[in-house]
Amino acid sequence: MKRIVIASDHGAVELKTQIVAFLKKKNFEVTDLGTHGSAAVDYPDMALAACNEFKKGGYEFGILLCGTGIGVSIAANKVNGIRCALPFDLFSAEMAKAHNNANFIAFGGRIKYSLPVLDMIEKFLNTKFAGDRHEQRIAKMMAMEDEC
Ligand code: RB5
């Protein structure tokens, strides 16, 4: 069974519930690291927990949520090995996989998207990494972790 890890701060708990149900219906095994209620938690803590879980191995990718998706994506991109994209439409969801081979995608529970987040996740799921010239660009990005 394919595995996905997900975590959210208090700004996107309802969206997380929707996403978890959607993924389970698609037969994914979902590791939900919370948060589960309305009590405030710090988004860097949630992002780090999900990234560390992902790095244990065996996950297809991870999903991070906060009010805007911005905080968790910034935090996740500070973790070695993580490429977290912030899709906002079908094209960006597709390119996040095809060109950037993102291993995390982030969304905001307080953002008024022009389409359902689930549609963007579906697009990401149905897209393959294009490889080829994008391999070297990703290698350059990942090398920056040691060089900058
Ligand atoms: C929490 O209030 C909020 O700052 C957080 O959910 C997120 O939007 C940060 O980027």
C-alpha cells in the first residue's frame, strides 16, 4: 500500500480531514501527525515532524498544511532532502511533480483557491516526474544544501 504523511497546524485541520478521507478512499495508507484540534500549534514543529517521518523512508510524498501553506513550505524547504511545492492551480500541481519532483506539497486552509485542493492533489498524484534535463536542475538545487 502506498504511504503518504500529512501534518497541519491549527489553520487547516478541516482541510486535513478532507484530504485524509480522500487519500484513504484511494487506498493510500496515511500517517496523520496532527494537529487534530483548534488549539494553536507552531507550523515549523508540524513541518519538521512530517519531514522527519518522510525521511524514515517508504513514503510516496508528504502533504503540509497551515493557514496559508506558506509557513509550512518555508519550514519544510529548510530540511535537507525536502522539496516542498506550494501549488495553487492544476498547472502548478502538475509541474511540481513533472519538473520539480517535489516530495512535499503544501496548501492553506484559509486560502480561497479557485478550485478544490483535492483536484490539485489528484493532478499531482497522476503526474510523473519528467526526468531528463530536470534531473540536473534538481541536482543543482539539492547541492545548494551543502554549498550555501
Ligand atoms: C497561524 O496563525 C498561521 O500563521 C499559520 O497557519 C500559517 O498561515 C503560516 O504561514
